[in-house]
Amino acid sequence: MSWVILVVAGLFEVAWSVGLKAASADPRPLIVIGTGLAIVASMVLLAVAMKNIPLGTAYAIWTGIGALGAFVVGIVCFNEPPTIGRICSVLLILAGLIGLKLSHG
């Protein structure tokens, strides 16, 4: 269950990073409040997941999910360029996340 919680925490990290991007363009109260709630939810769920997952593994997975998710959302929603260098780099992050999950005892 800790891994599911960690993935949800990572998804909230994606949500708040997108919220920050949206708030920088249009700082409406609902966007700012939603972003703040996503930050809190992400941190709380990360803390819960860390009860059973080592710190280094949990933090790396959490930030990795956030990085991968923000990368995809940036391309799909914000027309950011999907260059070969960026794609290769994000695939290396994904390989590291898979390695961490597989090596977790």
C-alpha cells in the first residue's frame, strides 16, 4: 500500500507543478489555493509512504514521478518541445526509477 500512496503523492506533485505554471500566468485564487492543497497533499502522502519505504528510495521515486509527469504535461498542454535530448534524458530518469523499485527489498 505504501507504493500506491507514493505514486499518488507523485501525482499530486505533478498537479502542484502544473498549478505553479498556471498560477504564474493567471494567479486567480482558485488556482493558487488548489496548488497549495496539492503541495500539502503531496507532502503528507510522501511522509506516510516513508513509514515503509526508505527515505532515499521514496524521495527519488516521488521527485521522479513529478519530473516525468511535468515533462509529459509540458509537452501535451504547454507545447514544450519534445526534443531527442529531452526524451533520452527523461528515459534515463525512468530507468532509474524502475531500478529503484526493483532493488527495493
